[in-house]
Amino acid sequence: MTADLGFWVLQTLNALQLSMLLFLLSVGLTVIFGLMHFVNLAHGSLYAFGAYMAASLAGVLGYWGGFLLAPLAVAALGAVLYFTLIRSQRRAGPMAQVLITFGLIFVAVDATRLIWGDLPIGIAVPAVFEGQLALLGVTYPIYRLFIIALGLAVLAVLTLVLTRTQVGAMIRAGVDNDQMAACLGINVERMFFLVFVVGCALAGLAGAVAAPVLSVTPDMGLQILIPTLIVIVIGGLGSLKGAVAGSLIFGFVQTFGAVLLPTFNSVLIYALLAAVLVIRPEGLLPAKG
Amino acid sequence: MKKTLKAALAGLAISTAMSTAAMAEDIKVGILLPYSGVFAALAQDIDDAFVLGLETFGPEAGVTFDLVREDTEVKPPVGLAKTKKLILQDEVDVLIGVVSSGVLGAIRDTVDGAGVPLIVANAGNDEATGEACSPFITRISFSNQQVNRPMGKWMVDQGVKKVFTIAPDYAAGRQMIDAFTAAFTAAGGEVVGQEWPPFQKTQDFGPFLANAKASGADAVYVFFAGGEAISFVKQYDSFGMKADLPLYGSGFLTSSLYVNAQGPAAEGVITALHYVPTLDNPENAALVAAFKAKTGRIPSEYAVHGYDSARALVEAVKAGATDRASLAAALPKVSFTGPRGELRIDPATNNIVQPIHVYETVAGADGLTQKVLATLPAEADPVNGCVMPAAVN
């Protein structure tokens, strides 16, 4: 089995697909944290909300309607959260932030149960991406290739924005030292809002693309939270590169661990997390050098 | 004088009602279900159908049933606390419910020690009617092994010689698959590989599917339920595996409760279960019509557990049972023909004995439906270390 090239290709694609999904989630969370020093544990709930919105809208407008509108809906929810809770708690310290956003998780779980019910929902893969594609000697679902491509595209756009535009430079300055950035005349407050809302929209996008592959359940936000936190701790808080590295490491360790070392699979990623925390507590590629 | 006598009688009546469990014409039923948490939809089906069952059969019993509901939240410690409350404070005559095997394990000793009869309306762990059996616990739902064992021989008879199995790594997953593989290998089949993805931590089954594909098996046999079942069936289909490697499994995989969330991916999947809503018999037709009229839903296997629990309780009362002890003695003796077919309780274990239906999920007029391929005869589970005390009373 392991001597077969097809096996490695297939599992590499599986790992990439998981990595890209995690990347979409963790990049928002990590930049929000890096910039605002705000721990948003409810990030996973935004992902679940995105999946539910996509599933509901897909019934009315078709898959692409949900795909485009779900991130916007989640961004709108993010904006509401920002003005009601996040902004006032910005200076409240991590303990208050963790408690509030942790509480939000439970509110979100019960709210989704009230609105969408307890039964899991599923939506179909869009017609364009149905079926499989023969690739390097394996057949692989086209929709999963789409997830990989989408993740890479988002990564390219974010890299471009962060490194080549003025907004990107301002965000990087804010992550490095927000007080100094404010002194230099950057409207840090407005930037925080922008980053928070974009981060929420990416979580919603992750939910929308995951919905046809996974089942949409009230606790999906809670299930994805721990992997996302592991990704940003391994990668380094606040950095785009860290989010990429963390997602790839998590995706590959999880996927190959599951098939090569099934007995140790649950432990592997936590062992790695512990090792990173001991050797490089700031993560592999932290934002601040 | 007359007035005082009346007052005294009323006082006597109240104090009797409060001090003893209940009067003869009044059976107090404690319902223990996870109304919140991941199994809330199952709890709703069981509860709705239990109430429907009491409405349908209750009048024959000539008593009133008082229902006291408690939410276990699918948490064993909560389930235990609620059980104690129902037994000690509400002084119920009989308990029904329990969806999760974990909760059943936690309350078993309390129920057994207090001598309160419990009708298990879902939890399928083999031990509950095996080494941990109790004369007070009667299971009207199913056991994990019972649902899977008959498929072993049936699949060999259909020409499937080599299977690959996948199930979540927890007690129920192991019991379901182990019962199947034991029967499958005994009938001459071969298990060429097994995967046990971590329970409730696996959303992507892609890595495991690749191994199944490479194993050279004729078919894949799995157990999943709820959200995992939906993800698994859809991902299995998305890898294009259904054509070369047919998917078989325990019937919870394509339960009528959530099969429509799986969509076309579930078409052609063959599984076995103790109940499907399309069974062709008058009792089932009556249940489907009444349940639809009451709730607007099609009854799932969970609903039938609730419905038959009510029927079993009514039958026990009709046989003369009035309190905890007599109900505990009467419940294991009930037998009737319900929507699932002919049911009886195995006196050796207090587990239900029922036929198992093999069904294929097919496209129907409104959504997916179940086509029954075969009905495998009822077979009592092995005793598995259960020792029943000779007499209950």
C-alpha cells in the first residue's frame, strides 16, 4: 500500500484539502489576534454560521448564491459583534475576552439549534464540480481540488494585499506596534474593524465550502475550534506565514497520522503542539521577530 | 360531620398519593431523554411516539399515566442525578428512555438497586442485556450486536466474500463491527482490513477511504450515525467508490431521520435495521399515518422505540401490574405484533427479540425511501454472562 505512488498522491491531496480549509479559518483568527490582541474563541461559531447560511441559501439560490452570500452574512454578523461586544472588551484583558467569546459559543450553538433544528443538514456539491478527475494516476473528487485551489487563491490575494498595498503595510505596522502605528497617523480603530470583518468573512467562506463535504451540525464550530487554535499556536500568532505553515503541518500530520499510525493519531498533533510550545513558545513563524 | 368526613377523606387521599408511589389507577412514568445536546432530535422522536403510543393503546389499560420528563443532556452524571430525582422525589413507578449507552451504564446500578423498572427505548450497548443485565431493565429497542450479526451471513449468501470495515472508535462502533465480522467470518467471508477513525473528531474520511479502495475488498461495511453518517456517505460517493465497491452497513447509516441530508449519495447503499418506515404491515401503516398526522414527520426507528415502549407498558398494566415490583415482573413477559413485526422479550437477558430488515436506500416520489430486500428471522442474543435472579418479587 505505502509502496504505491497513488497512495501518496491521494493522501497528499487529502492533506492539502484539510490544510486549506484550516488556513481559511486560522488566517482570520491569527491576524485578528496579532492586530487586536483579541482572543476570539467564537471564531468557530462564525464558521458554523457560514455553513448554515450557505446550506439555507443553497436551497433558494443554488450553491453559488450561498457561496457568495454566506461570507457576507457572516461579515455582517461580525460587524454586529464588533460594535456590541468586541470593541468594548478590547482593553478588558484576555480573561474577560476568553469568557465572553466562550459564552458566545454556547449562545451560537443553541441559536443554530433553535433556527435550523437538531438534525444535521447536507447540501449537494455544485454541478460543475461533480465527479472525479484523473490526476497523477489517481482519481480525485473535483470539488476537493476546488477547495485546494480556493485556499491557494485566498492565500495569494492576502499575500499580495499584505505585502504590496498600503492597507497591508498599515496592518503590518499595527501588528508590530499598534500604539506607534496610531502615532504615525494610522486610524488603527478603523483598521481593526476592517480586519475583524474580513476575518469573519473568511470563516464564513470556510463554512460555505466545507458544507457540501461535511455535514452541517450545530456543534461543527466547536469541533473545528481546537484544530484552528493548534494551527495558530504552532504557526505563530499574528502572522500569515505562520497560518500557512501551521495549517500545512496540521493537515499533513493529521492525514498521514490517520493512515500510517492510526493508534497514535489522536496524540501526534498534541505531541507536536507540546514540542513547539517547549522549543519555540512564540510559534514557528511569529509575526514579531 | 359530613363535611369533616369529606375533608378527612380528601386528606387521606392526598397523603396516600404522596406517601405511596401511586394509587392503583395511576401509573407515574418518568421519561429520561436527552432533550438537549446532540441527540435532541432522537429524543423528540421517542417522546412524540411514546405519547402517541399511550394515546393509542392507553385507553385499553384503564389507568391514567402521569408523565414526568427529565433531560439527561446526554451526560452520564446528569442522567444519574435526574434518575435519582425521578425515583426518590417523584416516586415514579416506571422509567422509560435513555438514548446514550453511557447514560444507561451510569444509571444501571441505581435503577437496579432501587428496584424501579426501566424500559430502555434506545441505548444499544450489549452489556446492558449481557453481563450488566438486571431484572428491572427491559430493552425494547435493539442491541448493537443484534442489528449487525444477521448481515454477516446474508452478505456471504449474496456473494460478498471480502469486506473492509470502517467505524468510529468507541464502544458502540466496536460492538457493531465486531458482531458483524464474527458472523461474516463464521459464514466463510474474509475481513481484509479495518479502520477506526477517532469518534466525533473525524470530519474528513478521505484518508480512510483511500485505504479501503486499495484493500482489494468486494465491499465496505460501516457503522456511523448522525452527522458522521451524513459526511461519510457523501464523501464515499464523492470519491466515486460506490460503483466498484458497494457500501453496506448498519442501518443507522442511512436512517430515515437524516437520509435526505445525504441526497443522491445514499442511493444504492444496503443496510440492516430493526425498523424502516416502509415496512408493509397493518401495524406499521397505522403508526406511519398517526405519527404523520401528529407531527408531520415520518416515524424513524427512534420513534418506533418510543411507540413500542408505550405499548409494552400498556400490555404490562393490562396483565395486572400496578406498581414497581409488579411492572418489573410483567414487562419482560410482554409480547405483541407491532410495526416491526413480532416482538418478544428474551427471559434470559430481558433484551428484545425481533426480526432484522435488510433495506436498500432508493429514490422515491418525495425524496429517498427504503426498499426492503429481505427480512431476517428474529434471533435472541447470546446470554453474554447475564445472570437473571430466579424470581423478581
